[in-house]
Amino acid sequence: MSEELDFDSGLDAAWIRFTVRLGCYFAAMRCGDTLSICTTTTRDRLSENDLFLTVTGRMDGSVRVDVTIQHAIVRVMTTEDRIMLAHAGWDGVDSGSLSAHHSLDLYVLAAAEDTEFASAAITTLLREIRGVKHPSLLAAWADGSPPSSVFDTESALEGWDAPSPYEQLSSQVDAILDSIMFAEPTKDVDGNIAFPFDCGTAYLRVLEAEPVVELFIAFDVDPQCRAAVSSTQRLAPSWPDINFRFTDDTVVATTRIDCSPLAEEHLGRGLGMFVRFITECGDALAAQLQRSIDETILPDELRSLIYSDLPGTVPDSRHVASVCGHDRLAILELLRACGSEHFSWVQRADNAIAEGSADSVLRRKAEAWRRAEESMRAALRFVVDGPGHRTTASGRQSRAFPAHSRSQDDPIRD
């Protein structure tokens, strides 16, 4: 008696293991994947007592199981058997005729987060209705490969073990992107999904450490550009969900989408926002980050004026002042900026000489900023002390009116 109990317990354990492992395999299936399960390894010559089940991965991560029960099995099915199948989740149980001459088409649809529901329904059909004694008597093949006995306790099948949370989330994200883009997303060697734009390539990746989808794009920064921080600061208030991270030669714009749980609408909104940021601001930001220092400090017209004269000379102070709108504060600010840049480039050139490197380029940069500084100083002097202006002892400007002859009618005061 005890031997029979041990045998039954062993069968129960085998079927439980089969159900769990099959559910894990279903969870790892991607859209378009198929798995066939059969009560015989000769799929071309099925008898009326055989069952042939087809499992298909769907776009939303769910799986569908289809089976046709031949009339030889239908003939011996009882009302209780049909009720058992219906309770197990099989649809179509009541659509077939009770006549022994009709087959029965059934299916199960299991959501991505409940794939063991489908494997339990399969177990009920195979063990309770078909009467299969042990899972090792079954055969299976995936995507058209040769049949093999994969359901014994020693077998292994790719994707058979339970997928990790990262693998499961990646599969679900791929299915959602497939439905949005109407094409299977392509990945690089790191597993990131690329989205090319005119200003660069954006990437989508699933983080392994947490259920988060990250979108990012890197903009190259010119080594002489100092407008990276100010450019991103101007964008930040309009794009609060985007963070800007700075490296030596890039600015990386990043947004993170929480996927616990994953919602297609939430992922779609986050992706749409990031794409809108790139299309609206990407080209302009990329151009700003490629502008050199003199381009970001000096207005275009002023830069052309300063650099258009012969080397070693300073342009006419009246022209520089006119370009600056005779604004003393604006000229003073530009003078300070140019002086700072001149000093910085002189230091770089001196450091290059100390290190034994060529400094010709650095010296030319320093000379250009010296000329800019001298131009600003001359323009400031013209605005402060130019024609029609004089400076009082207190430092305030007053208008100097031209002198005129005193007429005879003017009173003379002693």
C-alpha cells in the first residue's frame, strides 16, 4: 500500500514540476514564438487518440494555446469532463456537438503575468482527459525544430528556467515597441534599442538593477565651448522630466520611466515626450554645444568686425561701440569676458611650452582674445570720453554743449 502511495506521490510531483516549468517557458516566449506539444513524436501521423497542442507568443506578452480534440476522445468524454475543462480555463467546450462524430476546438488565453494558468489548463487536458501517465511520455518542439522528449526530469530547453525580472521586462518592452513601431526593434551589442535622429542617436535600455526603462541621447561638446551648462539650464524648466549629465566631452540627456508595473500608455507617453524633446530642441542644442568660446561670448557681427582687420591692429572704436549700441554696461561686460579669456589662453600657451608641446595654436587664440580685449577697451573709452561727452570729478557723465558768443544784450555780471 505504501509503495502505491509513493508512486502516486511521484506522479503528482512530476506533473507539478511539469506545470511550473511549462509556465516559466511560456513567460519567456516572445511575440511569434511557437511551442508544439504532442502525445506522440510522430507528428505527421497522428492517431485519433493523440493530442496536438500549439502555444503561440503574442504581441502583448500573453500566450494562446490551441488544440483540436478528435472525435475518438470526444466520444468518451463525459459531462463532468467538459465541466472540468471549462473550470480549467478552456474556451469552446460548449461550442462542440455532443455527437461522437464531431471534434472539439478549444483554446486558452493567458495574460503575460499569469502564464501558469495556461500550463495548468494543459496539465488538466493531458492528465485528466487524455490520460497521459507521466510528462516524460510527451514530446515537444519549438519553432519547427525536430521533436524531442523535453518533459522528463533531466531535460533542459532554452528558456525553460524562469526568466529574471530583467528578461521579462525586456520582453514586454520589446512587444510594446513592436506594436508602436510596427516593426521588431533592433538592438546593439549592449542590448540597447537605437533611434536615429539628425542631431544624434537616442537609445532605450532596460536597467537590470531595477524595473526602469531609461532613454538617453549624448550630444558632443566642443572642447572650447563653455555654454553647455547655460544651454541646458535654459531648457530644464520646459523639460522637467529630463536630466542633463555632463562628461568631459558630452552632454547626456536622460529620462527614466518607472515600470513597476509596466503600462503601455505610461511607456508610450515617456517615449513620446523624449522624442518631442529631441525633434524640437536637439538640433539647436547640438549646434550650441559645438560653438567655440569666442562664438558664445562675442556677437556674430562684433566677432566679424574684430577679426576682419589686419593682424596686430585694433578695429575702429566707433564701429565697435556702434555694434554694441553704445551700451557702456554691455561693453564693460564684454571687456571683462575677453580679458578673462585672454589671460586663460596665455596661461595655456605657457603651460604648453613648459611641457614641451607646440603652442602656436594657443598663441594665436591668445592674440585673438588680446585684440578683442583691446577693441572693447577702446569702445568703452569712446563711449565714456568720446565727442560730446566729458567725465566729471564724481565719475558721472554730463553733456558738453558747444560754446557760443555772448551777445551785447547778455547781462554782464561782475
